[in-house]
Amino acid sequence: MSLPQFKLLRPRSVEEAVESLATRVGAGDSPAQVPTPIRIIAGGTDLIPSMRQKIFEPEYVLDLRRVAAIRGIKPQPDGGVEIGAMTTLRAVERSDFLRKHYPVLTEAAATVASPVLRNMGTIGGNICLDTRCLWYNQSLTWRKGCGFCIKKDGDLCHVAPGGTKCWAVFSGDTPPALLCLDAEIEIAGASGTRRLPLRDFYTGLGDNYRKLQPNELLTRVFLPASMADYHGVYRKLRVRGSIDYPLAGVAVVMKRSSNGNSIRHVADARIGITAVNPAPLLVKGASELLAGRLVDEALAEAAGDLAAKSSKPLTTSALTPEYRREMIRLFTKRAVLAAAHV
Ligand SMILES: Cc1cc2nc3c(=O)[nH]c(=O)nc-3n(C[C@H](O)[C@H](O)[C@H](O)COP(=O)(O)OP(=O)(O)OC[C@H]3O[C@@H](n4cnc5c(N)ncnc54)[C@H](O)[C@@H]3O)c2cc1C
Ligand code: SF4
């Protein structure tokens, strides 16, 4: 499948990038506006296949690879860390600082796709990743043959016929880990930069899945010092262990009490899930369930039940929804036990 024609823009700074976006889309365009005349490319590992499938046919492609200011992992004086949006997943996976202080993130990054794709793919691209569906991530001919759907060019949903919502699933691996770590993101646009918690970035809609205007770009990710040194575990279900997107993913972070006893209760914990809803999310009630308790099989199982309740997999992906929900339950149980016994 060939790429559609486009003009490539290669800014050298965030300011230049913002100007390029503002010139092409204006300040007031709605994020639901389809098609946008310009698309941002970072590593291109998700965007390029989608452009080949004619899911996106932008007139301009804005390449961020020359914007050095938003690449790199910078530990902060207060103990937190700043990660540039253009930092590759390989750099995240290999960072000694992140592995020591935020291990759930390096573990999740190491499961994305394959080493070659992680060399190109960035953390910004992983956070902004388009939602996926078996009826959407297909060639134009295939989609045309099925009469299209709400997410692109049509008005019905093949997954939930009769409804008006798109349920395409968010399938990035690092966002559940970042959510557990209370990550904040920085977004730059014509009116300046804004910083928001990552948990407020996703909408829960499959088609209009993120709160990012077409004239904005993600520039940085911040992890707070308060979440450093939590034990972290990431578990992922996929068809081919060497390369596939997650079909269910669970991140768990946990801190245990340090009162000198050999019996150590959970002081704080979070559970994040991905690939089973249109947005990655923190499991509600997980911190309350685990805090102050000793982790045993029964408690880990209860955490698994809670996570399974928060997941609503549909027929957007390979493997059945029932199996994927069951794997969320099982992976959560295993991840909670593993995090408690590190
Ligand atoms: C075979 C294959 C397997 C894969 N397996 C996985 C997997 O297991 N787990 C997983 O998480 N992903 C997987 N991916 C998807 C992809 O490789 C990763 O998600 C990667 O992190 C995407 O980053 P990128 O820099 O390549 O993004 P790009 O492809 O460049 O961009 C992705 C999207 O984000 C937008 N974007 C990128 N950067 C910014 C920014 N700074 N500001 C605003 N918007 C931005 C783009 O416009 C585009 O919509 C797979 C891809 C392939 C082809
Ligand atoms: S969930 Fe429905 S509307 Fe969304 S991409 Fe799939 S088929 Fe299309």
C-alpha cells in the first residue's frame, strides 16, 4: 500500500512547530474536525501504517524529529523526572534512572512492539496513540467493502450496532503505568503551554479519544518525586509475544510500610489497565482496597475482580471479550502478588 502524497514540515523548535500547526489549522478548529489538514509524526510507527491504509490523508505532515528540546530523560532536583515527548521507548526502557525509581514504566515500555519499533517509537506517540478496532485498522478497500463506520467516513458501528458511540480500544502500553505514577503532561499550542494530569487527557470515546486540539502538540511528561521508588509490575496479553499490541494490559504500583517489621502492609497502591476500554484508566477503589492490608491470595483476587469490573472489552480486537476480561482479572492478581513480594 503506497503512502498518500503530503508535504513534509520539519521544525527545529517547539515554537516553530506550534506556528506550523496554527498556520494550517487556525486556533478555533474542533478536535472532532475530520480530516485535519496536518498530522504530527514522531517515530511514525503507528502513523505511517495508518497513512498507508488511507485512514489519514493529511496535506501536511509535521515531523518532530529535529526538535531536540523535547527529547531526553531529565531527573529533576526535587527527585522527580521530566521525559521529553520525543524520547524513544528504547531510551525509556534502557534508562537506569527510570528502572531504579519508576520500574513499572521501564517494564511497560519494554513490552511495546519489538526492539526495532521501540528504536523509532516515542513515549509521546505512545500516549497520543490512535484507538484501534478490527473494523478500522484496515485498508480503504476493506473498509469500503464494509460500508465504513462512525470512526471514519460512516455512521454505524459494527461492534455495537444500533449505538452512536465508537468503542475503538486504546492499545498503548505505557499510559497505564504513567497513570499509576500520577504523570502530568505538557501541551504546547498557539496560546502557550498548559500542564494537566494524564488522567484528564483521555475522553473515553473511541473516535475523539484525547483532549488535544489540532493546533497543539504534546511536549513533555512529568513524573513526581512522590511516586518514585514504588514497586512496579506490568503484565500484558498479546497473540505474538515478540511484537503485538496489547489485548489486555495491567500495571500495578505499590509502596509498603517501612516500620522495621518483617510483616509489611501496603502503604499505597494503584492499578492501571489498558486495551480493554476506549481509554487507559486507573481502577477505581483499588487504592482503598489495598491500603493498610497485607497482600495474600484473597486480597490479590479481590483486586483482580475489581479490575475486571472496570474493563469493558468488546469485539474490537482479536481474542474474545470474555477471555480478555478474564486475563485482566488473572494478570491483576498476579501483578499484585508480584509487586508485594519484590
Ligand atoms: C507491528 C506493530 C506493533 C505494535 N505494537 C505495539 C505495542 O505492543 N504496544 C504499543 O503501545 N504500541 C504498539 N505499536 C504502536 C507504536 O509502535 C507505539 O505505540 C509507539 O509508541 C508510537 O510512537 P510513535 O512515535 O511511532 O508515534 P507516531 O506513529 O509518530 O504517532 C502516533 C500518533 O500520535 C500522534 N503524536 C505523536 N507524537 C505526538 C506529539 N508529541 N504530540 C501530539 N501528537 C503526537 C501522531 O499524530 C499519531 O496520531 C505497534 C506498532 C506496530 C506497527
Ligand atoms: S468501534 Fe465501531 S465505530 Fe469504532 S472503529 Fe470499531 S466499528 Fe468503527
